[in-house]
Amino acid sequence: MRILHISKYYYPFMGGVENICRYLVERMPMHNTSVLCFNDSNKNEESNINGHTVWRCATIFNIARQAISFSYPIMMRKALRLSDPDIIQYHWANPFPAFFLYFQIKKKQKLIIHWHMDIIRQWYLYWLVKPIESWLIRRAEYICVTSPQYREGSKPLRNVKSKVRIVPNAIDESKFRLNDSDKKRVSEIKAEYGNRPIVLFVGRHTKYKGLSYLIESETWIKQECGIVIAGSGPLTKSLKELVSRQNKKRIHFVGKLDDNELKCYLYAASVFAFPSITKNEAFGVALAEAMYCYTPCVTFTINGSGVNYVNLHNVTGLECPNRDSKAFGEAINLLLSDNALRTRFAQTAHDRVNQNFLIRNMIAKMESVYNEIEAKQPNLN
């Protein structure tokens, strides 16, 4: 089948949605796949990326993190004409292109919405987006969400659950294989923290990531450890000031890690702390990465989020009441104090990712959705 993906951006632009889109484009050679997306510059481009055509629309400016392109309708018309897709796979939430798709999609073309997230942060503009979102939902043959929890918790999808299919996000396992030099670096990282257990956080320093709760939880972690906060963001400065004010000497900020350093830190860690607090955290790819590296996790309960689908309470890690810093710290302390429990969770965490959240798993799920469409319309090629 010929499949056109409509994504916000695309490789080499790096982001969670962009990575998933790239896996679906490049790892499904049985289909003819291409991409329509925004450019991160004010220039229209057509290029071939690893054998797939990518049309990039010039971005003029952004409103509430939504790229705006005056050339989008022209580029969409060109992409639809040249790719002639049987299926258009629309990666949501990215509302701007949907307005033009309304006028340009052909009746015979099937629409799949890859529903990565509800619109949450831009709620104040939702009234403007809702009509086009509603049209997309009605027009879609199927809607792919990343977890059963997101299907059940999404208000826009509550009346169309018969259309919804579960296609979990995935990690690239090749990025997390250790060679001899990596093993040496893992030992070095452990030594840097006095060979004490490491509690690791990795992510962007924004409000929904809940880092202030992790910092507060340090009070209830009685076991010896080093708490390492990787990443950066708009709250980095205020978080460092909070740590300094409270004289929490066990907490260390290490900045953004490249892929190789990230891998080594994940293997060096004893516990992965993931204190996200809202549905802005739709799935938790970072969780799956840590789990694949045999690092059990501690999370908060987030209603409607896939976080609690990735990390299973008392199976791959521990789950705490939302925003309860004391419970979060005590859960970390339990894992640090019980080697047998931590070892058991480490193995089941790795096994869960290996069985559910690798690229091959996502591809198989996505192919089953395409097969459902083909079964309804056998003349698709």
C-alpha cells in the first residue's frame, strides 16, 4: 500500500512523535511510505531520506507550539498528487494541516489518526481546534492510541472506541546494547558517585515532569544513594535553587546526555525515578528505555496516561499516589533496600519492554491495522 504520513516534523528533527513516525516509515518496507511535515526553517524542501520522499513546508512562525506555514496547502496538494496514497496516517496533535486535508483528501483515501496525545497545554485554543478534530475523528477509518489507558481516558475518543486500536510506542533496542567501552563507562559513572546506588531522572525540566516532587522525596530516602537529574529545560534554574536552598547534597544535575552517555547512565542506575504528574506524559518512552536497561522504575498514578501501562505496579516497579512525595521517596527507599525485589523487577521490566515496546512489536500492531483496512477494501495495492 501507499501510505503518506502527516507529521509535525520529521528526521533529522528529533522528538518523540518524530521518532515513532520514522520507525513506521523506514521499518515497513512492504509499503511505499512518504512524509509531509513542517520544516524548521522558512523554506520549502523536497528530499529523499533513506529511500523515502519527505516534503517539508516552510514555517513562518509558531503559535502555542503549532507551526504555521502559508505554503502548506500547495505542498499538501503536491504530496498527495505525487504519492497518491491509499492511506493517509495523520499524527495528532498537529491541528493546522487538518484544515487543508479537509478540502484535499479524496473519498477513496483511507484516514488513520495516530493519536499520540490529547490537546492539553493549549486548552485555551481548543475551541478553535475542536471542529477540525471532530471532523478527523468522524472521517478516520481507525484511530491508533499508544495504550489502553489513553483510549479510556481521552474525552475526544470516548464515543468512538470501536474505531480505536492499540499501537504502543517503541524504543530502538540497538541504541541500548553495551560494548566493552560502554561497560567501562558504566563502572566509571558508579565510581563518580562513590559506588553508591544511583537514582536517575532523565527528561525535560518542565512542570508536568514533576521534578519538584522528586526533590521533595529525597527527605524520605533513607538509604545511601546519589540522585542524578539529567536533562534541561525552563525550570532548571529554579530547581537548582530549590536543591541549594534545601541543602540536598545528594542531588546532582548533569545536564543533557548524548545517546551513549544516556545508555551508560541507565545501566549504572539502580532506580529510575519518573515523577510525571499529568496526562501531558502520554506514554513514557524514557520509562521503556530504562526498563530495557534492567532499571526498575518508580512512577505516580496518572489517570488516562500510558505511564501506568508501561510500568506495572509490583511487577516492573512501583507506583505511588499522584504528587505524594513521601510515598515516592519511600518507594525508592524500598527498592534500594531490597536487593532481591529490585533484581526481580529489573528482569521483569526488561522482559516487558522486550515483549511489548520494541520497534518490531509496534510494526506488527500497525500492520494489523493496515490489514483491517485492506480486508475492507481488497483492491488497495
